[in-house]
Amino acid sequence: MAGRRTKKDKIIAQLRRQVQHTEPPSEAEYSLPGVSQKVSPPLVSPSLPVSSGVSGDFLSLFSYDPAFIRKDLVRTSILTLLAFSTEFGLYFWLR
């Protein structure tokens, strides 16, 4: 495929040569002219308090409080039971 190189191809080749001969370019070289980039501060990961009865491995496996999980499961079970009860009730009532 011997055709004329477009301007885009020439720019890509030039950037490829720059990457090969120099250290990795900074993010500023990749930015578009007229477009500003937001620089966000580094995120701080929250630390979980470890009680005396709970090991660190337990906290790494379960990052949510078991009471919240239990509450969600109970609520989901009740709503599911209500949905099935309504379905069976309508089935026998409209039969």
C-alpha cells in the first residue's frame, strides 16, 4: 500500500520517533491545544478501625458492616415473599 502519507500519519510517525528516542513524554505533550485538563488531588484511602476481636484479614474480605448486609437481606426477603404471595393470591382469585 504505497500511497501518500497524510498529515495525521506524519504526526503519528514523529510522535513515535520521539517516544523511542526520549523518555516517556509527560501528559502535557498529549493534551490538545485550547483544552485544559483538571488535575485532581491524590485520593486518600480511608482506614478502617480494627476492634480487638476482629482480625485484619476479616476486614479485607468483608468491607461492609454485617448488620447492614443482614438488614438488606431481610428487606429483600420480605419484598420477595410479598411479591410471590401477591402472585399466588391473584392466580387463585382470578381462576
